[in-house]
Amino acid sequence: MLRWGGLLAAVASAEDFDKAREDDPDIKQMVDTVQRLEASLVDCAVHGLDKVVDTFAECQLTPAILNRWNSPVLDGLWQAVTGRTPDGVTPFALNPPVSAKQLLDRLVWPKAYPAAVDLLLRLMNVAQGPENLLISAMGTAACCNHVEILRLLLQLQPHHKVANLFVVGEIGAVGWSGHVRCLEELIAHGIISFDKEDEFSHRILGHLLHRLCVAGHLPAVTLLLSRHSFSTRALEKAALGCLDRPIVLAQHEEIFNNVSKLISTPSPDFMELRLIMAAVSGRVLFLQEVLTLGFTPELLLAAANACLTPARVPCLQVLLSLMNTEGKVHFVSAGIRIPAESGDIELCRLMLDAVRHQAVWLWQMDLDHALLISVSQAHIDPITLFLQYGANARDHDDYTIFLAAVSGRVDVMELLLGAADVDAECAARYRQQMIEPAGLLGVAQGLLSAHMTSWRQCRIPTAFFSEGETTPLNTALIAGNIPAVRWLLDHPAAPALLASARPVIALGRSGNIEALQVLLQSHSIRGLSKNVWSNAIQHGLAVARAARLPDMIRLLHNEWVACGKSFSLDNLQKALECNDPLCREYAAAPFPVSSDRNARSDILTRYSLIMSACMLTDLALLQDVVALCRRVFPKLQDDISASLERAVQLCTAEDMTPVMMLMLDGSHGSTSVYSAFSSGAGHPVLLAALSGNVSAVKLWLAKGVNVQVRDNEALKRAVQYRHRAVAALLLSNGADPNALSPADRVTLRELC
């Protein structure tokens, strides 16, 4: 009883223990309960948990008894066997683990019970248990920095395959967490070995180094570099991993420098990517340091082309200062249309200033095209700037003026009519047409009638037929000019244009429901094949989901179904990942029953659907998704339906972690999914942050997930969707606010 701790240990250590045990019924109950529970745990790794579960049920323990006895071992076993979260609030319900492996996992996570783990390991007969018995618990302990538990587990590895099983299934997540003391334990016990010379071992070590570099764990990287001589290829990959992010933080820069020092002869590809990524990092001093290592005009141009976003303007200034005249003209000519479309006036000004002393004829065509793009997007400031630098408003028989008329924007039209190449007579003629009843639409109709042939002869790519360029219909949709939209949709060339996803994407971004309704009612759609049109709709649906526009989502979804497309589980998964407000409707769709031909795939699909539903703050949706999985996957090899139903009953609108715990146990074939998530790609914690699910974020943190996963994406989503509690939780657990954009930092200050 001493090892059970609390009141049990105090009673057992008393001098009159034997007499008290006979005289006091409470003490007798304690002793009898402990002895029965210990007996049930003996050889449970071999014979299963039926005896353990039955004994717990027979002992009739209650929260009041647990609180009075105050035993950390008993408390841990209680939490593990009942499947409760350690919040002391969720009601009792027997939701036992299905194996000794799962029982052990639950003693490590979401709350660690070292004493209970020690007792279980002594009694469960690890030597005769399955070879993967300890793997998941070892991985969780290493990810969560539970050094004491990890040491206990590592001392009991009877199977020679343990090391290989561990590195294959868990080393990625361990690397993402990067706890040095845990890595030292894994090295000391031979799980991470530097002595093997086979390709598999070198590949695993390289993978671990890369993961640590990407995660920014400087002490762990230093440990690995001090113990092993990595190949040039592994070092280059790891170094570049430090920079492969929107914003490079200080620790990543330091790791990059430490790793790069070990690369004696860098490859040409590494040198190119090193400069490009340094430029994209947005860190000027770091870029300047990399530039001292050498560059060519071609490398400067490649790096500058990667910097065409607002956050990278300072780095772009450095690169431009090193370019020769030819390089600057080439860069501006090729890249000016990017800020023209985004409307980034600072970037436009920087690029044009770089060539202001050069003859404009060298890049006149590209300047005119940039003006055309800005007009199509109605970006006033860039339009003004391009005209000041000599862009031609009347290029290609007034095609740019035609787009301004299509947009319906008088202010854009007036800017063009004041351009240097528009004489007073021409401007007066257009202004007269603008005040006539047909207005700007009449101007557009007249220009199209007069110049369509010449525009085609000039091969203007933006007339009607180009999938990759701005079109008049896009312009009208972006501006919300409904009369122009109707007119353009009646044009004979409209079906060819609608084969591109660009019009629907433009609508998804604008959120203009009226324009979408006009588009969906157009007879032009009937000229398209259903496959082509449904593909365009699917692109628009993705944009509308990202913008959280429920009315537009509903219209686009109904149109997609009208194309004869059946809603698949993959579609449902995408909707869940976007927190689509119509998810409950989707979950009620009549999905076909699985054919059972690929049980592994079905297990992973069920995992993804249920885990994504857990991340959202909608208990009814979770219940619907669980019911859906029950219908679609009636017979899986790892059938956990009973456990899942009990776990759902434990959930509340504020806390769905009981189901999460069950899905993350890993005993039902989902461990490879978790391993994939641990890399950061599509990690459920990102969805939890987006939806403001505090309890889910807490549980992932308890699992050891790195809060800086995908460059602090969880914090970015919490801030962008204004979830104050989630943002504060992530910050308190190490999320880095320096990874936020300037706009997001302002929002964070408002929230916190």
C-alpha cells in the first residue's frame, strides 16, 4: 500500500496498522480494494483488461472516496479506466480502455501519473505482452517532456524491435517537440543510435535533424550535431528547413547558421535556395549576411521575384540596390503585374522607382499591362501611380478604358481620361457618353462593338478567352456591376470564359450574392459540360468557405449538387476543416455504406472525420458525424463503436475531449494519422484554434503538440478569428507573436 501514496500510504506506515485494519471498516475497505485492484493488474498485458474493468466496477469507487483516500495511483487508474478527462467535472461513466497498451497510454496523457505507470509496469508482465506495448506511451512521454515516465518505460523494453517501431511511428512527433532531456534518454537507451551505418538509420537521423530545425529547437539540434556527422545532403535539407517559413524567427536564423557552418562544399541548388529563402524571410540583416557568401545576377533576380509581397519590401530594397540596370528592368517588367493585381501601392512605387531613370520604352508594354490589371481590380492608387510613370490609358484601341467602363466606376474612368495620352476631344466625347442614359455600360457596349475585331487581331489576352488573365466578366464581378454582368453573360463567348474557375473565384472573394445569383441563372452555363462547370464551382466553394460566407456557400453547394455530383466523405472532410456552417446538413446526406474492401482506409477516414468534428464547438455536429460513421462503417476490424458511443455521452458543448482521447489512443489503427498530423500539415489543433475550441487546444498541448506548428499557424488563426482565450492559451505555452503579420499583431493587442 505504500506505493499507492496518499492516505493509503499513511495508514500502511502507521505502527498500529494491523489492529486498525481489523477495527476500522474504512481502513479494511481501503486495504481490500487495493489488494483486489493490484491482483487484477497482474499479467493484464497478456490476458487483457476484462478482470481490471470488472474489479473497478465491483469496488464501487466514487469521486468522494478518491478525494478522501488521496492516492495518486488510484486517481490515475480511475481516470484511465473510466475514460474521463481530469477536470473533476465530467460525470462518471465507465468507458474503459480496450487493451493494456491503451491503459498505459491513458496514464501518460492527458495527465501524467508516474506512480501509477510504475505500479502498472511492475504488475502487467511487459515481457510477455505485445511488442508494441510501450511504443505509444514512450512517444507521448517524450513529446510531453515526461522524463521520469520515459525513463521507466525505456528500462523495460524486452523486444528487440522496439527501437525500429519507435523511430518509424514516433520519432517525427518527438522531433517536433524537441525536448533535450527526452532525446538524451532515447540516446542513452539505444532508441536513437549513432553507431549504425545502414541507410535506414542515417535516413532516420536526417529526418530527426530536419524536424528539429524546422521546429526551431536549438539545444536539441546542437545535441544531435555534437553526436553525429551528417551528410552534406542531410545538412543542406535541415538548414533550408529553418528558412522554409513565411517569417524566419531568431532561433531559426541561429540554427541555420550553426548547420551551414558544417557544409564545407555547398551544392548550387543549396546556394540558390539559401538566398531565395533568406530574402523571403523578411529579415534584412540575415539576408545581408547570406549575400556576403556570394551571389550572381541570376540569383539576385530569383530572390527578388520571391519577395513580391508587402512584408518583404525591406529585403527587396536590399536586392534591388545590388542589381545592375538590365536586372532591374527585367525584374520590373516581369513582376510589376503582381502588385498591380493586389493593389500594393508601396511595392508598386518601389519597383517603379528602381527604373525611373531608364527609358520607359524598355518596359512600356509591361507598364501598360500593369495599368490594365489595376483598372480591372479598381485599385485607385496604383492606377494613379502608373499613369504618372507614363502608362497609356488608350493602349490597344481603348481596351483599358473599356474595362473601366465595365467596372462601372466613374472615379476609375476619370483617372484614365486625365491621362497624358488622352486628348481633350477624346475625354470630352467619353464624358458625354457617361452622362447619357446608358451611362458607363453604354460606353463599354460601344467600345466592344467598335473594337472587338481589332482586339482579337492584336491577340489581347484579356478579352474573353483567357483562363489565366483578367477578363471583363471578372472585372464586372469584382466591382459588383450587375448590369454589366448580365450583359457579358449574354455574350456568345461567355461559355468559354465560364469554363475557367476565375469568375466564380472572383465572386467567392467579393461575397456579392446578387452577382452570383445572376451568374447561376445565366443561360451561358448550359453551354458547359457538367464536369467543367462543377470544377469551377468547387474552386469558388473553397474560396467562399475560407471567407466564411454561409449564403454564398449554400448557393454554390446547391449548384454543385445540381451538376449531378454526389457529396463524398472527402467533401465532408474538407467542409469540416474549413468549419463550413453547413456541415450538419452535409453529415445528414445519404452516404453509401463502405464496401469493407480497404479497412485501413476506412479507419483513417473515420479518424479524420471525427477528430475534425471534435475541433469545432458544436456538440450536435459531433453527434451527427459519429452517427454517420456508424452508418457508413458498420463493420471495421477495430470496431470501437461501443467505446465511441460512451465517449460521446461524456462530451458537452464546451468539452469534447473524451472522444478526442479515444481517437488518439492509437489502439484502433489511427497512429499513422496522428504521426502525419504531428508534422503540422493539416493538424487538428489548427482547426481548434480557428473555431475557438479552448478545451481541444488544451488537450493537444497536453499531448505535447508544438504550439509553433506550421510557423505559429494556430496563433495566427486564433487572432484572425478573434478568439481571445485560445490566443492567450497559446501565448502562455510558447507561441511566438513575432511570427504574426503587422496587421495580426494589432489585432492581438486589441484582444489581449
